[in-house]
Amino acid sequence: MTQPSSSDPTRDATPARPGPFTRLGRLLLHRWADGTLTHAIPPDLLERLGARVAASERRHTGQIRICIEGGLPLSYLWRGASVRERAIAQFGKLRVWDTEHDNGVLIYLLLAERAIEIVADRALARAVPPEAWRAMAAHMGEAFRAGRFEDGLTQALSEVSALLVAHFPAPEGGDAGPGNELPDAPVLARGWVLPGR
């Protein structure tokens, strides 16, 4: 397994354990956001995003996954885990690391905190400096903080696609390799699952 890039190594550090009121507030925020996931990200938006991923992947040899989650799982909240930690976990779970050219990218959106994380596999991480990833995520955050999720995700997809085209363009009339290795449809992850459901 390849290592995903870290746009900011300090974000991977384990944060100080939050107090009980802070943890309770974060828990409530994440549970509420999990319940609003399908309202914030309707099925027609998922279809449009999937079509945009498919169109993007015809222009380069990379693989892009989009993962949207309402709130973090209870275990992450309890220990005060970062959004980056969850994005890296989803990167592995969705097998974005397992591509022919090691140039998969995960665009992860956490609705509860209106945070975006971009996790790139090692070949792309070597080609693009960490500052570029940080800058990209920072200016995309404006759309997410305003609740314009489609705008923010479309912008993220466009910018990631531009990097993949620049560094891993599709060959002219040649064999692009294994083709579409990962599904194009975005994933709606549910961090909070009640027992028996």
C-alpha cells in the first residue's frame, strides 16, 4: 500500500483531548449533520458529480473518488480525531491507493465541519508540493462554509483534474493502461450507524 500525501503534517498530530462539553457539542453537531446528509447532497447532485468524474478521467490516467460524510463516527469524535485522519482512513477503505499508476486522489467533504481534505497517492504527491494542496483546500473552503457544496466539489474536481492532466495526461491514441479502476459515483459515507440498522 502506498502512503497518501499529507498536505499539512501538523494536522495529523493527535490533538489535545477536548473537555466534556466540547466533546458533547461536537458529537451533537456531527449527529445532526449525519441526519441532513441526503438533504444537503441530493441524488441528482451525486449523478452530476459522477458524470464530472467520468469526464475528467478521460483526460488523464489518474483515478478520482469523492467521499461525502455528514459527521464523523463516534469513535473518532470520542478521541478528538481530526478530519484529516478520517479522510486518510476513507482513502484506504475506498482503495484509492490501489491504482496502476499510484495517482489516485480522494476529495473528502465533512459536512458537520464544512471541511475538505484532498488525499493524493504517492506519484501525484511527489509531483505537487504540499503548499499547492493547502492553497487549493483553503480557497475551496469558502464555498463549503457558505453551504454551496456543489460549487465547492465542482471546483475541487476541476482543480484536481487540472493537476492530473498536467502530470499524468491520457496518452494520445494509445493505451491508457487499466482504464477506469475505481467507481466514478461519489460515496455518501455514514459515520453514525445505529445498532440494528
